[in-house]
Amino acid sequence: MSLQTDPQGRLRHLLALEGLPRATLEHLLDRAQALAGHAHGGSAMRGVLAGKAVCTLFFEPSTRTRSSFQLAAARLGADTLNFDASTSSAKKGETDADTLRTIEAMGVHGFVVRHPDDGAVDALARVARPGTVLVNAGDGRHAHPTQGLLDMLTLRQAKGADFSRLKVLIVGDVKHSRVARSDLHALRTLGCGEIRICGPWSLLPGPAVLAGCTVTTDFDAALDGVDAVMMLRLQRERMESGLVSSLQDYHRDYGLTVARLRQAAPDAVVMHPGPMNRGVEIADDVADGPQSLVLRQVANGVAVRMAVLEALLG
Amino acid sequence: MSLQTDPQGRLRHLLALEGLPRATLEHLLDRAQALAGHAHGGSAMRGVLAGKAVCTLFFEPSTRTRSSFQLAAARLGADTLNFDASTSSAKKGETDADTLRTIEAMGVHGFVVRHPDDGAVDALARVARPGTVLVNAGDGRHAHPTQGLLDMLTLRQAKGADFSRLKVLIVGDVKHSRVARSDLHALRTLGCGEIRICGPWSLLPGPAVLAGCTVTTDFDAALDGVDAVMMLRLQRERMESGLVSSLQDYHRDYGLTVARLRQAAPDAVVMHPGPMNRGVEIADDVADGPQSLVLRQVANGVAVRMAVLEALLG
Amino acid sequence: MSLQTDPQGRLRHLLALEGLPRATLEHLLDRAQALAGHAHGGSAMRGVLAGKAVCTLFFEPSTRTRSSFQLAAARLGADTLNFDASTSSAKKGETDADTLRTIEAMGVHGFVVRHPDDGAVDALARVARPGTVLVNAGDGRHAHPTQGLLDMLTLRQAKGADFSRLKVLIVGDVKHSRVARSDLHALRTLGCGEIRICGPWSLLPGPAVLAGCTVTTDFDAALDGVDAVMMLRLQRERMESGLVSSLQDYHRDYGLTVARLRQAAPDAVVMHPGPMNRGVEIADDVADGPQSLVLRQVANGVAVRMAVLEALLG
């Protein structure tokens, strides 16, 4: 992890939660918790990044994640530059590294990068100038560390800081999910008592990803007594590529309904990274029900991204 | 109108001009008039929305209207977030309500919403959190209240505050026009002396919309002695769907030329919401002539939007 | 040049470097040099354009140039409005002049305009209101004055202010290049000792453009003893239209390699306006080598644009 931390163990970039020391992860969560109260306005934090520029450099479009980072940066007083590198006009055959170096040369020190390819943000961090800071906003199926952090913050607010007593279930397309990978690393680092994984075989990853998890294709069995259910979005492309037979079948087998949720602990919480496919992986009355923390996750996302930008650039 | 105003009659959202009390409407116009002097720069108003975020949430693209709101918000010191919900990547099957709630959860309290469907902004106002404020920036053919307000401000500057002596003519595709509907409600509320409506039968709406108006398909007759001519944009889709035979025919019958304008009162003013189809609904020498208030309308648009954002969020 | 300067010789717009007095050009370079130290952050310059709005009005997409101007404007404290006039939804048949006038009417005084057509920015300057300021960010193959200025600043930093001793070579698709035209005007104005032009006949412009230059199709001969090599980007469209047989052939004949560069003066510098086609007009080890000033050009671009905006709007 020398790419992500300096020799003194300080964070230089946020590329992945894998290998991030527990103290670093918990410090970011503590800071995000403190910032959550400031996240919705006010000018107290405007000086933190005043005069600095943060570029959202997206090689794959994502309006939601970009907006969350943009608001976080604005609340810290940064100038934000949205650079859409996914359109052909922006790229014109330029390498990703040249795109990064060009914006660096314009005097931008902070980059929030989304990329369709696994490891692409690490590769950019390797060619960045000293002093340039990268935050991975999702690369391929590899990592989405700020999503992992905001999920942990949300869990901690609901269930307390001692994760050793928690049973957490992750459901759905774990195979293609950078969210699941980042959540798994964070849950392990925080000492989660039991991690269960559930989905159809066609959407489960190999054993390396699942190390230490209880794995099943039976959603009802998996739900038994869990404290938190983390639902994943089903990309419609999975149907087109034949990994899932139909949305109806998927909902029948892996859709979270109120009836199913009764098998979890009575105070179990439900999470989803959004955007939700209502009626597919999650039923309306669960999404909008009292156990849903979906909007709390979104709110925590801004606080977590403020904490990360502050730690790296402040 | 309980959706739009609170029990004390204060404005909570701006969804439509229909039903808005005359005092509220005139107060907004007075405030916009006062702000018009500040609208083009300076920092006097920067504190009004400092630290607050305004999201332009557009389910249908519109660069002009978005820019006008964006400048208005910036001049009040707000952070602005442009969220383009019209591209498939942004939506990914998410419901409109979930999109709104997600950005709300990020700590955004002000929304400027454009939508292709009638009533869609009202529907979003119904699911918004208490404290969230929505401004309708145009929904289907239903309403475009800030356009109505800026048209009234422009008329008032030109003709004085007493509308009872005014004869106002609205010309063109009234059937599909949210601008015309908002203008009609505002003109009635302000006690306009006579409202005339003119256009081909195929582009005139039903009697409910036209209540109290003098309706004709004869443009020359309609122009006689009017104090203001409000031209509407002819969407090119009307040709494709057969409602208009050709641009040439439309111009011959319903295009405003200098010769035709002579039938109006000598000091009649000409308005158009833009963008103009020169040579179709309006001739160059009218668009650029001394009676045209087209650019004054645009300038007033920023002032009106500042007044609305200040009233709702300040 | 009365369009560009007022009767007192002060700059009103920046439309082209052609005809710009040497004193004006050098003053802009001096100011950009002074600003270069401030260009990467800090708040010292934030008051220069505080409360003013700068619109990037792009009739042709260009993320890099737009970003450079956007950062320059932000560092001077301006509000920036990005208006993408290249999408059909933005235009809706509106004339370019009406688009400009509409944004002017919103209270925007500064415009950074890119356009696919030669002379289009001059045409807009002719219809702009007094007090409105236009910066040409590239129009057709006509001019790209801020690129010319940043190239001169970069050359001056490397080689000193006395251009009379310099041999400068411009290589590639000069015919279609607004960058080359602006560089040529600036080099002549600054009294460059020798200007050489090299490229295949199919990509060389007519004699009017090349006045005073040494012209050759032999790259190796052209390189002999030059102090600076300015490479131009090869647009892939040139292949499709048959002006270039293949990328491989082009690289063999006109690609700058380390071996070729040895024919230039030992301390020769290499420049490229970006984005680079690595392996086509420039080899990796030249692009990333010690003689390359490519990223310095990008950095200088922000400083030059700050100087231009300050001179016109400050």
C-alpha cells in the first residue's frame, strides 16, 4: 500500500479500503461523523480548501457520485472542475495519463476519478506528480472506497462502533460489484462478527473475494437473524448477457420484501448504494420502510467525502 | 394551492401562477424590480443564499433557462449543482422521486425542476421533505411560472402597473405552450383589461384554458389596437405532426412583420420567450426593432429568479 | 483591427494575434509571467473579477480549453457559466448572434467563444453590446490567440525575450491549424529570426499564410539547428479525407523521434498544443523527454488566460 500511504503511514491517495489500517479507517469515520452536522450548509468549513481546485475526472459517467463529491468540495470552499473524459471529444485519442497530467499542469491538485477499468485509478496515481492527490470514485469492479466508508459510517450510526457482534449480509451481484468489494474489506478491517454473501451462482465471485464469508444462494436462509442487509443494484446488462434469466425471477429469488425481511433480526437495517431498481432487488415498502437507511447513506456520503478531501488536501 | 403555500399563505414552492394571490404575485414583481439593478454583478446580494445549494434538476434539457437560474443563484451566493436527469446514465431506471430524494439527502434544499410531463413538478413537491423548496422551470404544457412573472415584470415596466387598461394579444401555439398558460393566469390575476388569443385552430387549446379571452384565427383583426403582442415559439415538431402545413404558410398567416405591427397601438410592445425562429413567427425587423422587448425579458428573467429564490430560500 | 482595439489602442476583445501591436502582446506576456506564480491557487487574485460572470460559449466542444479558461476565471473570482451551444437542444434553430445577445442580457459581460467556422468570433464581436468582451478560444482554422500567447510565453521562458536570434520550426498540418496561424503572427510580431514550416504538401497552406517562412517537406533538413520545434496535432480526419496515407507513413516522415531531434540545436525545446497523438506526430520519449515543454505550455495557458481576462474585464 505504499502507493496509498507515505512512509509515515499518512494517506496520500484514497484508492481502495483493502490494506487501509483500522486506525486510518476509523479516523476518517470519526471525522465524517463530526462533519455530518456541517454537511448541509453553513460557511464554517469554507476555508479548508479555499483557493484549491478539485477536478472530478470521470472516464465513465456518473451523475450521482460526481454530485456528491462536488457538493463536498464546494462545502470545503474548493473550486470544482468537472472534466468528462468519457466523451470522445474530450479524449481525442489522448492517453488517460496525459489527460491527468494536463489538468495537473493547470494547477489542479485534487482529483476524484471514476474509470470503467479495474486498477485504472491506481495506474494514474503511479504517474501523478508528488503533491497530487487522487480519490478513487469507482474503478471497474475493483473498488469504490468512499462508498465503503459511507456504508460503514451508516452501519456504525445504527449499530454502534463494535462490529464484532454484527451479522451483515450482502446480497446480489457481488461478482461485478466494486461496492461489495470495498464493503467486504471495510467489514473485515472493522472486525465484523459474521459476513454472509448471497446471490445466484452466476453472480458470485471467486473464493479470493469471499474469504472468511459464509456463502449461500438461499436468500431466506441467509437472512436469518442478520443485523444488516446490504442490497446491491442489479445492472440490467446482466440479463442481456444471460447471467440472470429475468427480472421477475430475480425478484422472486433475491428481491428483498417486507415478508422476507421478517427473517432478519427485528431491528435489522437495510442498505442500498443506489440507484435502486424498485421491484427488482428491493420492494417499495422495504425501500421506503422504517428499516431502510438508503437516504442516510446518501447524506453520509457527502460527509465522508468531505472528510476524505480534508484529510488529503486540507 | 396548499401545496404551493403554507397555512399562513407564505410561498413554499413556486409551481404555477394559477391560484397565486395577487398580493404575492405583485410582491414578487416588486422585489424583482428592486433586484433588477443588482442583477448584473456586484457582491451586495452574495450573502442571501451563502452556504446554501441550489440544484437545477432537469429531466428535459434547456440550456437557456438553466443558465438564467444558475446566474440568479450565483448572484445570491448559492452553490449551484447542475443535475442532468435527462440522460439515461443519470437515470438508470431510478424513479424521479428517488432522484429528488437522493439529492435532498445530500443536503440540497432548493430545486429548480424542468420536466417534459404536465404536473410532474407538483408530484415531486408532494414527496419532497418539509423544508425543501421547488421552483417549476417548466413542466410539459402545464406551467412555466418564472416565465410568466418575467413577462409581467416586462409589461409593467413598459406600460405601468395598472393592467386594467391594457389589451394584450397572445399569438401562436397556445395549445402546447406552458408559457401561454402561465401568462394567462398572471394577466387575469393582475386584472388585464382584455386578453386576445390568436392562432390556427389546430394550435388553440380547449375552452377551459381560454376562459375570458377573445379568440380568433385572424391575426390582422386580433392585432387591432393592442398594447402588447406576446409571440410564442413555433416548435418544428408541429410541422412533423401535421398541425401546421409549412413554415412559409405559418409565417404568412401568423408571422409578426413590421407591416402587421402597424395595426397595433402605436406604442405597442412585442415580446417573445425565446429562442426565436426568425422568419417564422417573427420577422427580423420586428425582433430587432424599437418595439421589441425580447432582451429586456431575458434580463428580467434573472431578476425574477433571484426574487423567487430569495423568497423561498433566503 | 478597430474591432479588437478602441481608438486609444486599448484591447476591447482578443480575437486574433494578427495586427496586435508588439507592445500589447508583450504586455500580456509580462503580466502572464507575473501571474504564473499565482496561477496554482491562493486567494490573492480573487477580487479582480469578483461579482462578474464569464461565459464559455462553445459552438464546438473542447473540454481542455474550456477547463483552462474556467480555472483562470475562477482564480480571478469570476462566476463561470458553461454554455454548450454545440448540442441541438441548446440551439433549437436560434442564430449565434441571438444566443450571444441572450446571455449578454442575463448580465454576462465576458465571453470565451469557440466556433467551428473561420471568422465566427469576429462576427459575434461585431454584434456584441458595447462593454461586452469576447475572447476567441479558437475559430475554424483562423485563430487561437491565447494558444499563440502561451506558446510565446513558453518560448520566452526557455530562450529569453530576444526572438531575433531564434530559429523556430512548425511541423505538421499547418493548413488546417489555427494554432499555427496564431503562432506565426506572434513569432513575426516578436521579430523571430527564422521561421521554418514543414509538412506534407497536402497539409501546407497557401503562400499568404507562409509569407516570410522557409518552407520544406523534408523534416530532417528542416530540423537542422533549430532552437524550438512546435509540433502540431494530426487530426485523424486527415486520413479519412485522403490527405495523409496512413498514420505509419506520417510517423515515418513527420513524427518527431529522439534520433531526429538530435539534428536540432542541442538545447532545442519541443512544444505541442495537445492533445498529443503519441506514436504519430510525436514519439513517447520525446513527449516525456527533457526537451519537452508540453506541460509547461499547459501551465502557462492558465496564466495567459488570467492575464487576458484581467486586461479585458478587470
